[in-house]
Amino acid sequence: MQDPILRLESSHVDVVIKTRPFAEIIYWGPHLQYFSPHDAHTLSRPVANGRLDVDSPVTLMAELGHGLFGSPGIEGHRQGLDGSPVFTTTHVQQRQDTLTITAEDAHAGLRLTSELALDASGVVVIRHGLTNLKAQAWQVDRFAVTLPVAERAREVMAFHGRWIREFQPHRVKLEHDAFVIENRRGRTSHEHFPALIAGTSSFSEMHGDVWGVHLGWSGNHRLRAEAKTDGRRYLQAEALYLPGEMALEEGETLWTPRLYASYSAQGLNGMSQQFHRYLRDNIIRFPENKPRPVHLNTWEGIYFNHDPDYIMRMADEAAALGVERFIIDDGWFKGRNDDRRALGDWYLDEEKYPHGLTPVINHVKQLGMEFGIWLEPEMINPDSDLYRAHPDWVLALPGYTQATGRHQLVLNLNIPQVFNYLVERMSWLLGEHAIDYVKWDMNRELVQPGHRGKAAADAQTHRFYRLLDVLGERFPHIEFESCSSGGGRIDYDVLTRSHRFWASDNNDALERSTIQRGMSYFFPPEVMGAHIGHHKCHATFRQHSIEFRGLTALFGHMGLELDPLTVDKHEREGYRRYTALHKQWREVIHHGTQWRVEMPDASTQVLGMVSEDKKQGLFIVSQLAMADYTLMMPLRMPGLEAGAQYHISLLDHPNIRLTGEGGHTMRTLPAWMETPQTASGEWLMQAGVALPILDPETAILIGVERV
Ligand code: GLA
């Protein structure tokens, strides 16, 4: 018989699994150079007094029936019966980097299939399938992926947020009991990004062991980090089912969403770099392998005021500024003059566009740009022809009046006619117009989502995936952006079928600095939409210089979100300058290794991108508030080649002026800013470069190039 101890290994991360009689992950940590399955026996635990007389393993399915006492990975029943399954392994198959373990509980009539894969990036991907083997339905209340982490994980980092303030990290101690994230909003949500990072005490960007997980799922979810009373710890993640939502008929299989897990001994940067590499190698698929085109999106420029002549003038200006993709946002379809009506009526507004969309599209294309358009297929306004004709197409429970959100309701994609209507309308739009890009929006949460009287949030999410898949297959050349009032639907599963995220409706460069940093823990810059917004931010009314806004947008998939016809020359010159700078560096930004650099002063935020061959590095230093100290501390630049010499240059700065007695901050600049300077990679990594003294809400951009 096969050795029950198996290992998945990569160059820097290993997972060791005891497969029989019950499957149990016994190690997830650094790659083991001298591993022998025999070693695993050192971990066999004592049995403590005052509790069960046997050892209780944290098995792959974390069954309560083993005496786990914590949060189990499975809960459900068959009309009250078969409610405490315990699975025994029946079959194990290891193929290269993937392990499939089949287990059964013959009493409960359930089969469990667990898939564990370790990618070369170091990311582990796990999912479970549950099959009902008996005639009567098995009601699934919970079905989770549980992943033990080492006992030295003492802290947890998670993300909170809200509309216009996504991806805000916070930390809690993991010493006793559990920390839980629950999302019932029916989309990935701004509020509860489905991720948890456990780590050793005070783990940081560069230091500490960290175990980060992300649940790839765009619906309701629950994540949990738990310290058991015996000191063992685990992370758990699942799709959250509403009461009665999930039942398995005989022979049916339910799969958990995939859990993506990244362990690093080098702190958060190492964890993120592995996630980024995993996504680049496995998930991000652009229809065409080309540089990410710079966008102009019309939303904050003109909102619902669509006049084709004016839009074409905007396009002229956009092209002159270096924009490569022009996107018409909300407001192009029949009767859509404000956000109170017309969602669902996916016909062109012929009053606004009497000659159709084609002249505008042709104009955009003649200017050498791609053309994109906004859609929100899953939604319906009560004030729409579609609703008047089919009030029963709404995702709802009969007998209740559901609250609207942004004056809209959700279409029930589980109704075949609804699904087909959307496929037909979208196919008309995308098939009969030369469209290269779709901004796919989703602007409200699911409240009482129901289909045939039963909860249907999970099914709705699957139907959304299906709709996007059908359209993606039909129009494989089109790129899709996942937007949901900004960053409400950002996760790995939606990314398997889309190409970009709209990170936030907040274009305030100060807010964006933290939002984008939060997002960077799990996503690389090339899928993060980052736009230069209006001088006076529409979300916060804060005002920022074009330099701060331009540099902040530089580190994503860049674009403009404004009307370039209504601004002064200085602003416009700025758009041109940052677009050009982005293009000059986007190869590094979109393919390089990302480093979040910790500075002694928390008000200074630094992000670096270093090209894979380490020939070029780009560092943005953002001063978010008044600095704590008189001098800013030297910037140590990680990720360079120690033995190489680098030329350091200041690529952009916010009019740093030496104002002498004028009362400003600085009398002389750091020497390297005045006279050209080179230094070794080692020196730059260990000692660094002195920074100029920056004003609050400004940024500078420093480049290094190998001599
Ligand atoms: C949402 C999006 C915005 C914009 C509007 C249009 O709020 O996040 O970017 O597209 O919808 O209504």
C-alpha cells in the first residue's frame, strides 16, 4: 500500500499530508530539502488528560465527529439524520503537483473528493467536492475548506472596507477563540474581502512567517481564523449558504470554491509575490498579449450627458493625450438619463445617438484607439420597459416588497428567459458593434434573493459566471472589466473570466494610495484599474495636484476618468506626461516584482516594482500626511541585484522648490538629486538613498537602471 504520508513540493513551499485513515494536512511551510515521510511521525501528539481518550486530528474536512469541537468543515443533514459525517479515505491519487483524495462515510451516504494542488509559484489551491450517495436529499448548511497553520501564527490580518474605501487592512490577535468574516451581500463585497492572513507576531512586509488565504468566489462567504483551546490553529473558508439554499439530490456533487493559499517565510511581500506569480501563470489571460492600453473612461467627465459630437471631441483630445482605449460609460441606452431608470432596456438611446453608436466607434478607431462600453446586465430598474413587461423576472421572494438599491432590483438569472434575453441583448450590442472592451458593472447587493420561493444567492452567482462565460466564449476578443460600484466584485474566480478590476469609485489620490496598497496584497498592478480623476475629486471633494494624481495612477492599469476638454493647459499637459511615463515603464509595472517598502514614518508609503531581470526598478514615495520627523529616512530599495551598479534618477516630483527663508521645508536637496549618482544594488538595498523632504499629499518617483 502507498505510504500514507505524501508531500506536495515546490522550490520554496511544501505541504505534507497524512492521507490515511483520515486525510490531514500536517505541514504547510518552507520547502524541506531532506524530507522523508518517516519524519512525520515525530508530530504524533500526546493525548491530554481531561478530554477525549484519543487524539483528535484537524482533518481535511474538520469533522466534528473526530472530537474537533471547533468550527467543523461540514454541517448538514437528511431531515435530521446523517448529520455528523466522518470520512475515511478510500482512494488517493498523486499526479505531479496535484493530490486527489477520495473519502467516504457509508453511514451518512456521503463521498468527499478533495483536490490539493501546489503550483510552482508556491501557491496551494484546495477545493472539496461533496456527493450525496443516498436517495433522499442531503441538506448542506456549511461546506468549507479548512487549512491548519503552524502554532506560531499569533496574529491575523484582514481587510475591511466600504464603498469608496476598499481594502483597508486591520489586525487582530489570534490567541483564543475565533475571528470571523461573514459576507451576505451577494457579491464579493467592498466590506469583507474574502481573505485572511495569519502570521507570526508582528509579521511585516519583509519579515515573519505568513500564511495567507483567499477564497475565489464572488458571492456570500464566511472566513474564520481559529485558535483551538489546545493551541492548534486553522483557517477556514466557505461559500455561505442562506437557510435552505443548498441541498444535494442523489448523485449530485457540490464543490466548494477554490481556496488559494500562499505561505512565505519572508513576510507579506513574499506572500504577495507568490500570489501575483500564480495569477500571472494560471489565471490572468488577456485575449491578446499586448501592453495594457491606457484608458479614458467618460463617467466622471460627462455622466449621463451623452452627445455623440461632444464625445467624439473628447475622443480627439484623448487620442492627442496618448490614450489607447476610449470607454463610454453609463447613459448610452434607451431612456437612461439618470440612475433612476432604464436598466434592463438594452437598446440604444436613439434620441442621444440618432445615427447609432457606429459613427462614434468608427471615430474612436480612426484615432487609433480601442472602443469600450459600460453594461450592468444583472440589474433592472422598476422604471423600465423590461420591468413593466416582466415584473416577475426579479430575483426576489414572493409576498415581500424588496428594498431597491440605487433605485434598482436584480434580475433572476436562474429564469432561462431572463438569461436568454440578456445573452440576446448583449450579443446584439457586442456582435453588431466593433467593441473591444466591456466595463461590466453590478451596483447593488442581493436582498432576499429568491428563485421559486427558495434562497438563490449561490445559484445567482453561478448564473452570473455562466453569463459572462457564454459572452466570453462568443466574443473571445473582448476584454471584460469587473466593476461593482468600484471594488465590490474583486476576487480570483471572477478574474478567471475578466481582465481588469475597477478598484474603487474613489479617484482621490490620497485614498487611492491605501486602497491600491490593500489590493496589492492579492493582485498585481496590471489588473488594477487606476485612473487620474478630476482635480477636485468627485468622491471626497479633496483637491490634489496633477503630479500626485498622476503618480498614484501610474502603478496600475492606468487611465483617465474625466473630461479632458474642460481643464486647463497645465492639467492636460499632466495627463500627457503621466500617460507617457506610464507607457515608458508599464513593462516593468505590469510584469515586474512588487515590493511594499516599510518606512520608519508611517505617513510615508513606498511601493516599488523591479523588473524580472532586475535591470530596472521604479519606486513611488507617497507622503500621505505631514511627516513625523524633520528628515525623511533613506529609502532602502529591495529586490535589486546586489553585485550590480545602478544609476539613480528622479523621474518625477511635485515641483520640489527650495524656498530658502520662505518658510518651506527644505534648503538643499539630497546630493544625488543634483549630481548624477550610481551605487551598488547591495548598497541601495541595505543603506538606501536619502529622500527629499516631501509635503503632505505629494509623491515622487525614483528610477534605478543597471549601468
Ligand atoms: C458604478 C461604477 C462607476 C460608474 C457608474 C455608472 O458606480 O462603479 O464607475 O460606471 O456605476 O452608473
